Amino acid sequence: RPIQPPDLSHCLLISIYPPSSPPLNCCALSLVSSDHQKILNFTFPLPSSPLRIRPAAHLVDSRYISQYSKAVQLMKDLPKSDPRSFFQQANIHCAYCNGAYDQFGFSNLQLLIHRSWLFFPWHRLYLYFHERILAKLIGDDSFALPFWNWDSPDGMRIPSMYLNNFFFNKSSSSSSLYHPNRDPSHQPPVMVDLNFLEVGSDQAVVYPGVDDNLRIMYRQMMENGATTELFLGSAFRAGEQPEPGPGSVEVIPHNTVHYWTGDPRKHYREDMGAFYSAARDPIFYAHHANIDRLWLVWKSLGRKHMDFSDSDWLDSAFLFYDEEARLVRVKVRDCLDIDRLRYRYQAVENPWINSGR
Ligand code: C2O
């Protein structure tokens, strides 16, 4: 019994804060649910379509940055009623992560894609469609998202393209990649803490070193992620309680980099620190591209490092909007070979590979 796509005509408001505050509407996928909105089955891009090479965010040139920031600006400029708009792209994450949908056929059970074996494939597909929309907006079908290479010493800071006024154009207020709701004390040159846990104000902040981060990477990828279930997360089938258990990398460094980036002046360190708001920060997509890359790296690192073969995983299905604003039904099995999705990652060293003891 694989997880089925949600019923879009039934999307609930969610409550994030205590009852006093108004509930939140992140029903992005219901927006255009006119009665006969057709749902297409996913088809792979043509094998001859250009291969998108996702670059490390700290290694790109200014031409790339201006292209990417232009694409995000165009996405932000789309009307909020457009499911391809940046606003609705962020809502898609919110809806699948905060309980806006029930599991199809189980009105008492939420569809949640974190803390289970859906985590890696759902986010891969989410980025895939997001990237295609950006590419379409700038009319460049080889455009690829950047990845935040925080597991490599030179990438262990917020990449400069995401900073305020990084950009040459002095007349514009700030780059579309900048986002104000981040931790002001975690700006470059401060290094990311892959083991970051919110510290109370009475505790001294301990800054990590490169070697600490590399050891955490080794531990999470190799030791704590030694088997498929330990790495990808626990089985979550239709009719079961959501969030049965996260994989190693989902907890650390995925969650920790979210918290580290988010704003401590906000209740849940929004925006990156909370599911409902995380994808409002453009850096979210680079963070997840690195998570997605690490899934590939993990698979290359050991005989036991294989995807699940369970058809309940392979046939789990979701809905996304594509670059033409068409609703597409896509399965986990469709995302397991990224060559067929026509993207790859720039080859970088994985320096933590030698950080076991
Ligand atoms: Cu869906 Cu990084 O969270």
C-alpha cells in the first residue's frame, strides 16, 4: 500500500502557533483545482534534452549568479495565483510538510513527507520541478540550481550570492536571493555548525571547526547511515501513522543547517528553521540540492548502500506543478535515476570521506 497523491479538493488550513493566532493557508496545489483540471502522468524528458549540471554555490561566476537571481526574481514576480510563483512554490513545501493534506482514503491520517523514507525522493522531485520552472522563466533549458556545499571546507559559509546587496546593480535594493529572516550572527565569515542545536542565551556558543564538521559528515553518512533504512528513513505506507522515523542525514546535518540558518528572533527560527516557512528562503533550494547530492554520494560508498526495492516505496506518488503549470503525478521510482531526469552535480571532493577514526 504505497502512499497516494493527496486529494487536492481537500486541503486544510494548518495551525503553527498556539490557538490564539490565525491558521495558515498553504494550499498551493488546490489553487487551480477547477473540476476538470487534468492530472498528467509524469514522463521523462527526452534523452536528447540538455543535461543540467548543478554547480557548487561557492564556485559559480557572476554570470551564473545574475542568471539565477534573475530567474528567482521572475518567479517572485509571477502572480500569487500562479502555482509556479515563488510564493506558491514555498507553499507546496508547507502543504506537504505541515499536514494540509490527509492521506488519500484515510481522513484521520496526515500525509507528511518528513521523518520517513519519503524524505529524499519527495525533495528530489520538488527541486526537479522547481528547477524546470526557473529554466523556463529565463528561457534556458540547461539552467541548473546551485548546491550549498556545506560539507566541504570552502563551502561551510552562506554562499555570497545569498547575501544582501551582493549584487553589482546598486540601484536595485537587493538580490532576489537575499532573505532577511536569517540569523545575523551566522553571516560570513562565520562557519556553519553541522551539529547546531539551539543554545539557550545563558550558554556559551561553541563555534565548530572544519574538522568537527567533517567528522559529523563521516559519522552521519557512513556510521549512522550504514543501511538503507538508517540512511533513507523508516517505511511509511498508506494507512500508517506519519513520521515513523527519519534517516541519519535528515536529522543531522539537514535539520541542523535549517536551524542554523534561520532567524533566532523568530519563534521557530523562521524562515529556514520551520517546515511551513523554510522554502520562502531561496537558500532552501541550494541546501536541498546538497542533501540530494549526498544521497547519490552515499549510494556510491558501499555495497549495502542501495535504495529500497519495496514497491510500497517505489510506487509512492505525489503531485507537482510543472513549468507549464500542469499538474503532474509522479512516483518515487521515477526519480531514482537522475540521468533520466537530465541533471547531474558538478564533481567536487567529499573531504569527510577520510574523517572516520
Ligand atoms: Cu522539507 Cu529541508 O525540509
